Amino acid sequence: MLHICCSANFCTFVKNIEAFPMENKRLYTVTIFSENTVGLLNQVTAVFTRRQLNIETLSVSPSAIEGIHKFTITALSDKASIEKVVLSIDKRVDVLKSYYNTDEELIHQEIAMYKLSTPEFLEQGSVEALIRKHNAIILEVTKDIVVIEKTGHYAETQALFNELSEKIKVTQFIRSGRIAITRSKTERLSDMLSEIDERRKKKEKKYEKE
């Protein structure tokens, strides 16, 4: 939320809006491949901070390539800014390669969990129908709590939260960072590593002939 404190701040705000029209911004997914190096996350988040971009979601996991981890970060940005972010991240010593994608280029999901009161859940018989409607699942039921899980896009997990909140109090809610894979046949970094290996082999053959 933006708070305007004085006319000078307002003028600055207007200039920023004129320089960076909101209609040019969209959600981008930045994928970073790296070895699991201590301190790299701080370096990566610092790049976004310097560009005044807020990280919407962040997740880290092993990739399909042994020994290589994948950072998946989403941020609202214009294309020029996200390109500069990726170029800056690529300059980090511990980063093998980073890319950015739009939603259309990815298959992506998020996982959300909702905690409800069991007595209230049992009183609201329509809640079970709501869970089926949203293709959610019940993870655990005790005498005190019911835990529901929903996998989907942001809008889908948020829609379930909104509807649950209308019928019953949601006592806890958590949503994971985005997990995403590209629509290509292999891990994107694999192609780059294959090219590097191929060039290395050609150089070795050239030296052998000489």
C-alpha cells in the first residue's frame, strides 16, 4: 500500500508512473540454475531489490540435472526490467544460467493449505460440496481441525479461500511459491550444457590432430 506524505512525494510518484506505465507490467517467472551454494539466495534477492522489483513467490528445489538446484521466482515487471535482472543474475559466479518466461511458456502450479474448525466444518454440510467443486482434498481430520489441500493456479487457490471464508472461518491459510516447468522436452539448462560439452569435444579433437 502506498502512503503519500507530501506534495514532493506525490510528484515523484507521478513521475515514476509516467516512466513505468502499469499496463506494461505482467507476471514473469525467473528460473535460475546453480549449485546449492550458501549465500546465493541473498545475492539473487539483492538484484531484485536494486531494480525495485518485489518478489511475489520463491521456491528452490533440485532440478532434473544431478547436483544442480533450480530457483523459481515470480515478479511483476516490464520486459526491459526483467531482462536486466536476468543479465545481472547471470553475472554471479555461482549461477550457471538464468532465464525468464511468461505464463504461456510454462506449466505451473501452486499448493495451498486451509485449516478449518472441525465442529464448524461439520455444521456446514455445504462445505464438502465446495471442496469437491474445487477438486481439493482433505489431508487430515481430527476432533479439532480439518486440513484441506488445493493444487492449482493462484486464482484457483484464492477462489477456494474466498468461498470457504464466506461459509466458515479459515483459521490458517498458506500458499506455496510457484513451481514451474517449461514446455520443452528437456530441462532448459541441459541444452546449454550439451552445447558446451560438444564445443569442448571439438576442441579436444582439434588439438589431437595438431
